[in-house]
Amino acid sequence: MGESAYTIGSRGVRRDQGSCVMQNYSLRRWIMLIALVGSLVPVPGAVFANPASRDRAAAEHLGTVSFAVSCRSAVREQFSRGVALLHDFWYDEARPQFERILARDPSCAMAHWGVAMSVFHQIWDRPDDPAIATAARELRAARARPAKTARERAFIAALSGFFDADGRSYATRIETYSAAMGEIFARYPNDIDAGAFYALSMLAAERPDDTSLRQEHAAVRILTPLFGAHPDHPGVVHYIIHACDTPALAADGLVAARHYGTIAGSAPHAAHMPGHIFARLGLWQEDIEANRVSVEASKFAEAHGESGAIDQFHSDDFLLYAYLQSAQDESARAMIDESSGLIRHFSAMTGMADHYMMGMFPYYQSKLPIFLALETRDWKTAAELEPISSAPPETQTQVYWARVIADGHLRRADRAALDLAAHDALVEEIKKGRHAYYADSTGARITREEMLGWAAFAAGANDAAISHMGAAADLQDRVGQGEVDIPAREMLGDMLLELGRPGPALAEYERSLQLSPNRFNGLFSAGLAAEGAGDRARAAGYYATLLRLTDGGAHTARAEIAHARDALAADASASLR
């Protein structure tokens, strides 16, 4: 048995304090340890910048992985690279990597495990029938030529336990897999990859309707000490970001977020991942920079025959949101145009018909225009958006969500009722398909309460509207909004403000900004509500923050910016009298 490290550039971790202490380990304690080590030991430079600046022959940047396998020594370094690709969620590159290993060493049972892992996208989606068939075939091959060590056989057995076609529910199978990974980590506590994969399995095993954050806290308890000891391991850093991808924990993921791009900038998804935390914390320029780097990594990968370009659309989603929050409106519109062109390009490519991203193209074609309209409060455009008829029902629902919001603002009660009914009909379709679990998720419950609220608001049923939106906000506060989303509590503030109740509206906006800081509409609306409540000093604070975050409104013609400037100018003039 041998071990070979696949090490891709590293540097000292940037320090930032987290906001909360985990039950058994303080992330702050480990941050201090990493900072101390970084100050004493020279570390090689890392690349977070544009990946196009590096020569293809230079080292990749995927993180540092050293996965021990009993395969031939000639393939061990390549195996560690494959595991790094898995940790970076670069699945389309991981699979051929393990297949190349099998071509060189057909006796490498763990390479079959690697192929199976490459179709197991744990927190992205649930495996479809082709993925299950592929994984089951590979795992049968792995068991047919048993690995030489008990540890390797345990990894294969754990994954086989998930993919065995024995009629168990997905929830039962993923929980069984997670328990098996926990046993492996308990048996081999110094195995970094076992710990990282165990933490990932915990996040994957979270039930769709679980609002407790227990799985996130448990994952962080495992990952935090591993991060202190192995800050350049891509799985450890990556999964901390996912575990902290909720308002309650986001600040504790900031150090990992600022570090991940420096160690794994070659992987488009890895370069993008810091944006999850930056978006949670309202750090729009850092969000933009991370996702720009991700887009460049995607383009670089495509230019060199790799698959990473397909990941660009997720980065575009985050870029659009950050551009809109910082009022870089022309950049937002240009990004939508570029994304639409790329989707047409990839959709026309041969061999794409069965690619998992084909189902996502209509999602982004729908979502990007939706958020441009909603965030710029262009209610008429939002109300006229049309779903893509060939899109899956779960994709079409977001169009009706946007339309009902617009119907509410426009007080179009009949249209709101029709759009709500169309949404509900699509949910019934979802319940009949393989994504039926979507319909019962916490996110689906929040969406429906929001829509019921706006439909009631459109009809003038104000008490019902506030009740439904309050229920949506209370539920969303427990788990956090999506990274690219409009907070329900902000929408509750909008209702109250439109009803002429600025004081209560201000309270809701301020609660929303605590969980979703630095949102353009949250800041402006809080200022407007404060004005309405007669608190000009408070209003001035919000307007000043808005102008600071938007470069003084230099890149937008939104009326909100003009109002903020005028209000601050009026205050300044009054103070001179």
C-alpha cells in the first residue's frame, strides 16, 4: 500500500473572526492556530487570479489530497488527483480520471469506487436511473476484485450500501451511507478524506423539511479541527462552506471561503464556492470577484478540452445577484446576454442530450430575467414573464412565483389567482415525478406562503396577506433564504410600507437586513420606511450605506439612488441653517 500527495498551491489563510462558537470546537481557535503556523512557516504562492494567466503545463490548483490506495504505485498520484476532483465537485473530470487509472491498473478496485463517486452528486441532486446503473456496475466490479486493505473495502462497502437496488427509500439509503462513513472515520480518525466525506454525507442526509440545522452543526464539528490541521484540503474547506451556507453560520465560513479559491482556483466550482458565503454576508465585490474567477476558470477549462465551462451558469446566477445588489445594472444585463448565448451554444452541441446540465439550462434561462425584473422592481415585466413550455415543472414554478409577486404589487387579483393556480398545478406534476420530494421541502412551503400572501394582497385581503407573508418569513428565518433570493421578511416590509405603516415596515426591514445584509432594496426600503416614520437620522444611515455600496450610484439610473442622494442633500442643507 502506498500514499501519494496531489498538492496544488497554497498560502496562509486570511484571518477573519467568526460570529458563533460551535458546540465542541471554536472555529476561531483554529483560525488563530492557522494564522500562527502561517506566520512561522514559509508557504508557496497560490493562484486565485485569472486561471488564464497560468501556463497549461504549470501545476493545477485543486487543493492538497493524499489518499492512500493499494493500487499500483504508478497510479497513486493520479488517484489522489481524482479524489481532489471529487472534493471540488468537478465530477465530469473525476470520472475520466478514474477510468484512465483503470486502463493502467485494471486491478485497482478503488478506481471503480471513484467512478461510482463521480455520479453521486450528494448535495446537488439524487441519482437518476442511469447514474444508479453506472454506480452499481462499478461497485460490482470493485467487489469482484477485492481491494487489499480493510479501509478500502470499507469505502467500497459504504457506497455499495447506498446503491444496492433493494427497494429502500432514498432517505434510508443516504442515512445508511452516512452512518457507514461515520464508522470508517471512527475507525480511521486520521483519515482526512474519510472525515471530509463523512461530513458531506451528513449534509446530504438532511431531510428536505428539516429546519433544525443539526446536520450543519454536526458537519462543522467534524470539519473544524480538520481545517486547523489541513487547511489546504479541498474537501474540508469546501464542505465547511456548504455547512455554513445559512445566515446563522455564514460568518463562521468566511475564513474557509477566502481560502478555498487560493488552493483550488483551477476548478470552476471551487472558484465559485466562496460566493456562497460572500452573498450571505453581503460582500458584493468579493462575491463578484470570486465568480468572475470561476467564469474564467470555466472558459480556460473549455479551451483546454476540459468540461468546466458547463459550470459557468451557476456562477452567472451569483454574478447577476451581486451586480444587482451593488447597482451595476449594465453589467447585469450584459451578463444575461452572454449567458443566454452560451446556453444556446451548449444546447446545440452533440452529445449534450443526456447531460445532467440540459435540465438546468431552462432553469437559468428563466431565473436570470426573473431576478433582473424583481430586483429592479419592474413589476410589469415580471408579470408578463412566460415559462418555457419544455422546461421541467419545477423550473416553470419559479416564473409563476415571480408573476404572483408582481400581481400583488400591481393589485391584479384575478391574475394573481390564475398564476397561483398554475403554480399549484405544476406542483401536482412534480409530485408524480422523481423530484417529488421538492414539493414537501421547506423551500416549497416558504414559496407557497409567499404566493398566498401576494395573492391576498392583490385582492385587498391585507390581514391574510400579512399573516401568510409573516409565516413565510418566520420559517425562512430558521433556515435562511437561498443565496440568490428575495427575503420573505423584506417582502413583508414591502406590504406594510405600501399599506402606509412605515414603523412596522421598518422593523421588518431591519430584521431582514440582519439575516440578508446589504441588499439594495432592503437598504433603500429601510431608509424610506424610516423617513415615513419621521426618523430622518436613521433614514440617512441607510441611504449613506446604499450609496457607499453602489459607488454612489455611478452605474445605475434607478430612481432609488436619486431619492437617496436628494434625501442626504436635504439633510445636509438643513444642518447648515
